[in-house]
Amino acid sequence: MSDFTRRQLGGLLGGASALALLGVAPGARAQAPGRAKDGVVVIGMSLEPPVLDPNLNAAAAVREITYQNIYESLTRIDRKGSIIPGLAESWTVSEDGTQFVFKLRAGVKYHDGEPCEAADVKFTLDRLSAPDATAPGKSLYTTIKEVEVVDPTTVRVTLKGPDAFFLYNVGIGDAAIMGRKSAATNGTKPIGTGPFMFKERKEGDSVVLVKAPTYRDPGAIKLNTLIFKFIKDSAAQLNALKAGDVDTFPGFQSPEQVNQIKADPRFAVVVGSTEGETILATNNAKKPMSELKVRQAIAHAINRDDLIAAENGFALPIGSHFPPHNPAYVDLTKTYPFDIAKAKKLLAEAGYPNGFEASLKLPPVGYAQRSGEIIVSQLGKIGIKLAITQLQWPQWLQEVFKDRNYDFTIVAHTEANDLDRYARDGYYWGYDSKAFKDNWAAVVKEVDPAKRTELLKKAQKIIADDAVNGFLYQLGKVGVWNKNLIGMWEDSPTPSIDMTGVHWKL
């Protein structure tokens, strides 16, 4: 998170630092002394993952539970968003940027006792980059030309051309290295190389992980059991915290309740940043949303101030699909300023003087529910009548994300470097722009950081001008946890609830 972002979000908490621990009284009694002694942490989540294999589903909840806890990748994204060694302890890059040689850590084992070798890396990357690959993140790995096993601990990856994001992309949850023997059943019985192994899942309730005896450095892991508890209702989330049934909500989804939690001396409340661009996702392939003037009218009708107020201020306005804390960010919020009269005029020019009717399909997350009601009201003022349909997460993934059977939806895209989605053929927005695709191809190939920054700025402007989606706000990360739980991530640079460095202060 940039200093600028910290100041903005910090001001929302009475002027304190955005990462200050708030409402914590010295010497306050631990909330769950029994669990602390036993090395158990109960982690609250709003959404339940459909499966536990990131190659099978795009839901962020899959990665939040599994990334670095169950699975590991070649490189690793740390709590600040930096690329550090993962299963690969080191790597070299050819002068032209098209060949990477990874040296794997020796002695790594999967939870079933099988050794993790270079052949597994080849298997994983081949599966992601194959022409018939079905993984949600497939487009991130299309630059891979060939993966070769040099020896059991060495892998050579040759690219079709330079890829500025390659080391990042092989470090995220989508690129989790999986065993050749166990990959087929990882959706329900995940087996990885991480410090925690899968124990059980209770559908609709929880997923339990326990410390893995196969992990190469067991002394570095201080926790014994992770219980991911699924609680959708905001009131129930608050009650679970106060009752001591849950130790943390790393991404608390009820900003209106933050003050109540701050008043409880048992908790720390920490505000950080996310990669979550929250958008009014629009089906550009369907009329009348396929018409630029209609999308421009919608952009002019959106009042971000109202939306951010509904988030209790824990959000920042965006005018394109890019996080404000990124050095390449450009403020495009004034591209289509709030202007009802202009919105009505553009809608009339597009042939819809009386507006039109459309659907707004919402996933079951707090920010989408709050923003949805406001968007219905705002677009209603220019004659666009939205009918809300509430979907459970699996329904949303099927109807909206996979089948593209929708007009509008509201969702936060939580992956870093995700402008590439606007260059994807068949992505659920139905956006197809040669100008953007050409520019994005140049972004990926550009190895000079300064030149790449300029290309990223251009990419932001293209989709802002095209009003591809309604760009609403950057979702803040409100973390709540027991004050004696040490090492939780303040920011969310990638979808992850990484518990590898967490411990109880006894």
C-alpha cells in the first residue's frame, strides 16, 4: 500500500495510522486461550470455495484457503506483493528474457509422501498452457512454449517471447505445483507441498487443515490447526467474533460494524489495501450495453461518493481497472464525471430516451449487496430499470462468469495485474478491442519498467474511454483479529489467507 493510500484510509479511523492496532487495551484477556495454547485458529470467511483446486474454479475463496497453506508455486508473492523464492530456491533468466531456469528446493515432499520433482513442475505448467487447458488462469500461461526437465531439481521454461509478468504469474495460486499422481482429485482432497494438509470439509460449514508432517521446515510453522469457518450473514459474523467462536475475519465484509469491534479491547482492527477493483461488470456483447453511448451514459450516472459512503469510507474511487496504490496508476475518475443531464442526453442519442429494462445479478457478498441497491437507484434516475436477482456463489460463477447470461453484475476482481482480462477472447464482459489487445501485447513484451508504465497508463485510458464497465472503487481490506494473533497480512496483494507466518502470543 502506498503512503498516499494509507493516509486516505487511515483518516477514516480517526486519523490513526492505517495499520495501527485500534481499540486494544494492554493486558486484555485473550479471546480464546484454549485454542491459542493448542495452536488452533478459527478463520471466518464470507464465501465458501466451490472446490479446493485453483485449476478448477476462479473463485478467490479457493486461493484464499489453499495458497501457501496447502499448495506452493515456483515463486511466491509475499505480504507486500514482492516476488520471492517459493518451491524454486533460485532462477536465472536469459538475456532476451525468453528462457527461465528454475532450481528447485531439494527434499520437498507432497502430503502423501511423494517427492516433488521437476517432472511435477513440467506436468503443472504443461497442463496450464496446453491449447485445450480449462484452468481459469489459462491466458496467463499462453506465452509458455516449452517446459523441459533438466534433472530432478532443475526445470527450463522457454517462452514464445518476453513476458514481463511471468515470474509473478508462476508465483500465484493459479500456478500451484501439483503432483502427477494426486492432481486429479485435488478438487475434493487437495494434496500439496505446503505446511498444512487437508483434514476434512463440512459442506456449508468449514474446511479444516492440520500441520503437515511432510513439510520441509516444520519448526518454522507455529500453528497446528486451521479451521476456515464460513459465515455469510454480517450479524452472525459479528456475533461469532464477540462470542469467541472465530478468531479472525481477515477480510471483514461489514464496514458498518467496524466501530463496534474497535470498541472491544480483545481485537485488532487493521485497514490495508487489496487488488480488488470493484466494478459494475457489463455485458458488452449484448444490446443495448454493446453501444458505447449507452455505456457512457451509465458511467455519467454513477455517483462514486454514495457507493464509498456505503462502505463506511473503506474504499477509494477508481476510473479504470487499476489499483490506486500501483506506481503506474493514473486517476481517470473524471473521464465521465457524475452528470445526470449528460447521461440522459447520451441515452437519448443512443435511441433509448425512456431508458430500458435490464437485470442485475448479484453475488452473495456484502459490498455487492450494498452497491447493488445504490446502483439500482442511480441508474433509475436516467430511466434504466434494473431488476435484482440474488445468486449464490456457484450460481454466479456458472450463470454470469461462465455462461455470460447476464446484463450487469457487481464484483471485485481481486487478482493483481488483471488488466489482461480485457484482452481475453471470450471473457465474460464480452469486450473486444484491437487497440487494447495490441497495447497489452506490448505491455507483456516490454521489459523496461519505465516504458511498461507508460503502456499500462495507456491501457487504463483505453478501457476508461470505452466505459467497458462501471468502474466504482478499490475495495479496502478491513482485517479483524484477536489481538494476540501475530503475523496476519495487513494488505492483500494476491488472494490469500497465508497462515505460514502466523502465531499466537501466549
